[in-house]
Amino acid sequence: MKQILLLGSGKIGAIIAELLTGCGDYHVTVADVDTSNLKRLTEHKNLTTLVLDVTDKAALKRAMQGKFAALSACPFHITKHVARAAAKTGVHYFDLTEDVACTNLVKRLAVTSKGALMPQCGLAPGFITVVAYELAKHFDELHNVHMRVGALPKYPSNGLKYNLTWSTDGLINEYCNPCEAIVEGELMQVPPLEELETFSLDGISYEAFNTSGGLGTLCDTLDGKVKNLNYRTVRYPGHRDIMKMLLDDLRLRDNRDLLKEIFESALPLTYQDVVLVFVNVSGLKNGQLVQESYASKNYSQTINGKLWSAIQITTAAGICTALDLMAEGKLPQQGFVKQEDVLFDDFINNRFGQYYKRPQDKQAAA
């Protein structure tokens, strides 16, 4: 049984602990400075809790000793402490960050690390990257790679048509930071909340706009190989305009702590949500212009007798699958590991990755 250190026991950390302890192959030590979060975890013989401040370097390194891997489910600005400690102790490292600066730090740390460092193992970046690269690598010449992801309430009931479903810090970070893209073959940064588009899927109308971090490392991987590459977050129509008013007109972009306080006091958590994944890739195959698409919707469900939201399940499934594949020797065992290193078939057929399976995927496996 492999020993795992999981940092963070909030919305996502709780389900990561549930999945890993329940599978029987991992003993998980869940560490958090917030004892109330730790007390909410389901008791399990393969679960140990630890009160720990990850900014305490010595205590964090002690907690990592003898572990196979360290998983960070902490906010993006705290994750860097976990990455540094993992690189120094030589344990494998996985995180969920969408923060570009944090990923760049992990790249630098991986140069001398004895273990594997694998950031961005959630939904976007994460599974969306695995899907997009799987489609893209089968083209002779790539023209466009468009990636769209949304975590949305099934029953929107406020002006934003949105409920909190994951990290508030991460949400604000995505809305405020510059976004990477490849435009007409040139790698560049584009502003968040711009390039608004609308579309319909299954008879429901959506909007999508630029947000930061969702491409992961795909810009580097496909630079010079694709004409246009972009990532946009999906919301219900009208959301983007209200966010621009809050961030620009009311200048909350410059007061993110206040924006976080407003969100967390006014937008309730919901477990009744849907995660939408939509990828379009076009280019040449055998001299013909071809488009291939991937679309899926994932909903909340009950696991081990407890209801979990779709964003909790899909995010946790990503990092748990990455851990499994590392343990099985299906990923590089040292240095920087990208989501593009994950084979789609390995992911979707994994015991955790199967939570992403569409009806047609299940039929194909039968």
C-alpha cells in the first residue's frame, strides 16, 4: 500500500481522500491547517489526518518523508510551498493549479528533482488537455484547436447564473490574469473576459470567453504546429458582462480579497451542477480538411453513500488518475510531466478516469 500525503481538505481535497482511501491501494495522510475541514472527512482505516501549516518548511518536509507522492489540493498561491518541498524530498508531486506562474515554478524545480513533478491534473487544465492533444496528434496539419469548459449550476437562480463549485481564489485568478493563446501561428497573451462567443448544446444556450490557465502546457507543445489555439470558460449568457462590471467598473480586480468575500457571502455552494467539456479540432488529414469534436456533460452523483458535485468528481478524478498511472509506471518517473504525456485510453479506462466516460465510451468498452 502506497503512502500518500494530501495537502488540503476542502471541497476537492475531501473527495480525493474519499476516492483514494476507498480503492484500497493507498493510505492517505490528509494535512490541513483548518481543523474543521479535517473533522468533516469520512473516517476510514486508510485515512490519517494531520494539522499542518504548509508554510512551515520543516514540518512539511517531515510530513513528506517516506511518502510515495504528495498531492496539493491547496489554493494556487499556497501550492508553490508544496512543490518546493516535494522537489527537495524527491517524492512524486501532483497539483490542480491553473496558475501559470506556479506551473513555471514547477518546471524549474523539476530540472533537479529526483521524483516526477506533474502540475495541472484537474479538469482544465487536466482532462481537457488530454482530450485536445489526443485529437490534435492525429492530424497531418493542424489549423484550429478550440477548448471550452464550464462548471455550471443545473438550476441558476441569481443574476450571475452561477454558484460556487470549487476554489474561489482559483476562479478569481482565472478571471483576472492574462491568457495564453496561439493566434495565426503566433504565441501571445490575450486579455481575460474578452472574445465573447455564444453557442448552443443540447438545446441550451451558453457563452464562452477567455480565462487564464486552461491551456496548461499545450501552447508550448503545439507552438509552431497549429494556427489557432485557445481556451475559453463556458457560462450561461449574461455572466461575462456582470463580471466585467464588477472587475473593471467597480475596480474589484484591484481588490481580490473583497471580491472573494462578496462571492463567498452571496453565492451559495451547490452540489447540483453540470460540467461541460467541448473540444473542436480542425486541420488536414490525408489532404482533406477535417473537423473532429469531443463533447461531454458530467453531473453530480452519489459515491460511497455521499452526494458529490460534478466539479468535485471531475477534478478529483483527474489527479487520482494521474497518481494511478504514475504508480503503474505509465508516466515518466522523474522530471516535469505534462498532461500531454497521458494517453487518452489510459485515462478514460482508469478506475478514476472512468467518471469521465460518456455513454458511447461505455458502449465501446462493453
